[in-house]
Amino acid sequence: MDNHYRAYEGDINNSVARKEWRAGINDEETLHLLKRDEKVFLHQSLSTPCLDVIQTCKGSKIFNRQGAEYLDFHGNNLHQAGFANPFIIEKIKQQLDVCSFSTRRFTNETSIQCAEKLTSMLPEALTRVLFAPGGTSAIEMALKLARVVTGKYKVISYFDSFHGASLDAISAGGERSFKERIGPLMPGSICIPPPLALGGIFEGRTNTSISSDSASSRPGKIISQKQYHISTRKPEELYLNEMHYADYLEYVIEKEGDIGAFIAEPLRNTDVQIPSRNYWKRIREICNKHNILLILDEIALAFGRTGKIFAFENFDIEPDIICLGKALGGGIIPFAAIVAREEFNVAPDISLGHYTHEKSPVGAAACLATLEFIEQKHIVDKAKDDENFMFETLSALCAKHEIIDHIRGIGLLWGIELRKNDQPAVAEAEKIMYDCLARGLSYKVSKGNVITLAPALTVTHEELEKAVTVLDKSMNNQV
């Protein structure tokens, strides 16, 4: 049976390749700590048993106990400002000296400033904020608020989407590996197929007139093997059927009834699926027509990753609720938020986000420092410029390796899709990943066959070049 869906969110930690990696570790202290980790923590996918032991992290890199460095192009998508950013750390220290905690029923100036800052960066209609200690909690608050505002309990999301790991978040999400053996989930959760570059239920049912328009409205860049190897497809031959997926959303809405919200990432962070502006404008029209809230999950995407402060800005749409997290705490403090429309301030008698660390002054200080750093260092402009640099560098890589079907990317988020005989090259992707790890490059493999590159936004061109060189050597060695 094909079980590569288990690797949709990342590599499998009990595979033969992982065991071989573990057997190659010869540092006794590292092995001792890995064994202690396995003894004390519950084992779960994507975590324990672990790859290695981190001693420290800084900038674009993590360092193990032996002093070996990894360029971290994974980073759990929270290192927009780089690891251990000294500017953010200093601001956190200053806040700790003033006020380290805000008891419920009280507020604090730092949290107020942080909420005001966030609303000032978003469209005028988004004026109301709630903070939370993590992204999953932000998703929970958004789902609850949608029910209160609309009076409807059903929510639609994409198959294979990830919106957090709590019971309600995995109910709203679409990844099978998070739902296995969990039992009945939150009622009213409906999944629809996402728009895909390749494959999907509408493969071969292309409306070419719509697709041509959509291709010209797609942000980011696509590199195709068609430029180098005649057997594969052109960039314009990808996402040909995406408008059918938009129409399918409306079909489900009309058949189901009682739909309160549609929740999605503006673009799929894990395997870097980038719909067109036309697609998203159609989705926005459908939501408006049927009085359905559009909840955009930007927990992994916001604050410069896509060459815009917010990823939705690439598509000329506005959400009704936006969920933020990860980089919001500077890669140091767990901190998240939702920002919603003014007219959604209708639940004064309900606890939408009753969290111990709701208005955390330390989390707010980390957020304010992160946003200040991003603005002062022109990180968003840098990410957009780096998109062009990555396009040129990865084009050369694509020209050399036939296993690369195509590459899609935006800002500093890139997905390299590996296929062999027009099938997902799952085994090859895992081999390449471990070879890259041995050469000092860490990244995520998504959907089993997509190399996902998401470096710190402070990454240098030299570090980007080094990463691509490692990929090149590993592909030569393993394919």
C-alpha cells in the first residue's frame, strides 16, 4: 500500500533511511542525549525520535553539539528575522525588566501597542485583534468567531491542508496523517481538493481560455524542465485546471448549506502551491455571494516570506479574518494572533480566547521588535530581490537534473518537485535529503517528493548559493 501520505508534512522518523542516519552518528554524548530524549518524551511523527541534538542557533544556521553547522532552510517557518536575533532578544530583556506577565482582567501598554501596530499594517477593515500563545490557538479562535458571526457551524478547507494539531484544527485541516486513529472529529468540517500544479481530480478537464488568463496573473516564478528536456512540461502547462477547483467550492457550498467559513493558506506553504490572482478573486467572489467568511491562515507565511508583508497581498484580495503566528514572536516567544473585521466585535459575553498568556507583554514586545527589525532592515524588499536570485540559481540546477520536474517559488519560499517516470520520486527525495543533511543543509521534504526551501529572510546570497551547491552534489550522488 502507498503510505507516502505520511510524509506530506515532513520526513518520516522511523524509516530505514532515518535508521541509517542514526547509525552514522559517532559522537557518544549526542547518542546519549538522543536516547534520553527517546526515553522521556512520547514518541510521535515529525518529532521524537529526533535527527540530532542542537547546541545553539544563530542567523540562518543551527549548530549541533559537535560544532557542525546546518544551514536551516526549514526553521519551522518562524525564522523570518533569523535565529537568536540580538535586536529582538534585547527588546525582550527590556520588557522582562518592566513587566513579565499580565494577569487576566488587566491589560498592558505593550500589548495595546502591538495590536495597534498589526491593525495599522492590514487593510482598514481589519481592526479587531486577539492574541494567543500559538498558531493552533489562533485557528481555534477564528473558527469560534466565525460560528458566532455567521450562526453557521460548517467550515470548508482543502484536503492536505495543515492548520494546527489540536482536535478542532485537525478537524478543519485536511491531512490524513494527523487524523489517523484519533476517532470522531469536529462535526461540520468539509474538505475540497486544492488547486495543484500537477495531478488532481480535474486533470485533463482543462478550460484553456480560463487557464491562460490565470497563468498571466500568477505571482512568483515557475521553472520547468521543458526548457532543458523535451519530455517534460512547460510552465504554462501547470495549474491548467485551477478554476475548476474554485467552481467546486461553490458547488459544495450550494449542496451542503450552513457553511460559515472557508479557511485556507493564500498559498500552500508546505509544498509551495501558488494559485493565480484570478483563482483567489473567484474564491473571494464566492464567499461574498454566499455570506461565507474567508479565513486566511498566514501563520507560516506572513512578515516577508513571499516578498510581501502578508501573502494575501500577492493576490489582490482581503480576508475577513487573518491568523498569524510563528514569526510573530521573533522565533523566540510562542505568540500568535487573529485580526478580524470591526463588525465582528459581537461576542462580549463569550470567551473566544481564554488563554493564560493572552495579552503577554513579553510576546508583544517580541512581536513589536520583529516588526521593527523587518521594517528597518527592509527585509520584505530583500525577500523579493532574493526571489530573482533564487530563480536564476535554481534554473541552473533544474538544467542539470532530469529528476526535477519543475520548481515553483515566491520570495524566499521554493518547492522543487521531484518526479521519475512521471511519478512522485519519493525514495529519491528521501535519499537526497539525508545526503544534504550530511553536507550541512537542513530542509523539509513535503508530500514525499517536494524539496521545500524556506530559509531565514536574513540569509545571504553566499548562503543561498551554498545551499543550491549542496543540492546539486547530493542529486549527483544519490540519483
